Amino acid sequence: MYHGIFDSHAHYNDARFDEDRNQLLSSLPEKGVCGLINCGTDVTTSYESRTLAEQFSFVYFAAGIHPEDCRDVPIKALDEIEALVQHEKCVAVGEIGLDYYWPEPPKDVQLRFFEAQLQLALRHDMPVIIHDRDAHGPTMEMLRKYRPKGVLHCFSGSIETMKEAINLELYIGLGGAVTFKNAKKAIEVAKEVPADKLLLETDCPYMTPTPFRGKRNDSSLIAYTAEFIAGLRNINTQDLIDKCTENTKSLFFNA
Ligand SMILES: [Zn+2]
């Protein structure tokens, strides 16, 4: 069994954890998990993330409005996000970004929320957790403009985009999707990303790694993702976990 696993991206507020949330979270430390960041996707889930961080010593949180959740939201809602990020256990603004997979919300609305939250993060000297789906060009353009500290979570871009992100001193978050059969691009990235820029994550309850794909994900299953990536890089799995936890602490805790 591995130890010192830090899950840099989770959603334990999700309804799929309703039946056993407290029991499951309480069991994580004995399964080798030393910390996790629960990410908000709108105002309500950002508050829920704060509550989880107040309940569990090893849980931290990020507050933010996700691009898929900014439709019909008044920009004023960011005042509440701004208050939340000043909480002692809030470690990032997130998740924020662009999602052009679906036609809605309109791109201009997504861009307005993304930009305003990048500015918010810079005002408070906080890192950002970025969601970029089918929007690599405009996402990178915004990141070049603002140069925040942060991570591209569940990275799905090319090697070229990865290198550009590294030049901006951003981190690359990889989760269960790397283990999926069609993950050619992610596998290349997992091999090439510099060791001091890689973060492990679940995005649970989603993105469950092989061999549990289709089931509910949780932070203890990072072990499978880590074994897979360590195999690609031909290194020891515990060493990879330790390095990624060190990276997570350095990004989110200035440690
Ligand atoms: Zn997420």
C-alpha cells in the first residue's frame, strides 16, 4: 500500500457521495491519503467545499465558478467567491476556465467569468485550478495575459500545449483519464511532463481509473493512476506519489 497521496482535485460534495460521504472521507487517511482539495463549481458547491474543509483536517478547498455553471449567474456572485477565498483553508480559485465542448453557456459569458476570476486570484495572490475542454487556444491566451500560478486540471492538450503551459510555470494535473484505452495524447504528456510540474488528481466521483472505470471514483484510487504513470516513466510508484505531493504542496501551500 502507498502513503502520502494528495488528491489535488475532488468533488466530495457530489450527490454520488450522499449515502456514505463522512464514512468514506474518514476512511481515506488509513488508505494512504494525506490530503485533498475539494473544488467548487458554483457558489453553492464552493460553500459545501468550505464545510467539508471545516469538518476534516486533511481537506482543503477551492472556490470558483465553473464555465459550465456560469449561465444566468450574475457577475455579482463573484463577491461571494471573493469572500470564500479568504478562508484559511481555501487554497485556490477554482475550478474556472473554458468549456467549448457544448454550445452553452455562450463563449463571451464563459470568457467574462474566466477573466474576472483570474483577476480575483491575482488580487489575492492565489493559484487557480483550470478546466479547459476543447478550448486550448483561448485558455492559453488568457493564461499568457494574466500569468497566474496554477494547474491545468485533467490535462487533455497536446505535448505542444503542455510545453507552453510549463513555460508559463503552470502545473499539469493528471487523473484516471490517463489509464483509459483511447488516452494516446495523455500518455505522451504523462511521459514528457517535467517531474516537478506533475500533480495527481481524481476529479472524483468522475474519471475512475482502469480497472474500476464506470464505478464511483475516490482519492484512494489515485494509487492506480500513479502506478500507471510510474510505469510509463519507468520509476517507482511511491517515489512518483511523493514527488507529486511535494509539487501540490509547493503550488497550493507555498511549501
Ligand atoms: Zn472538477
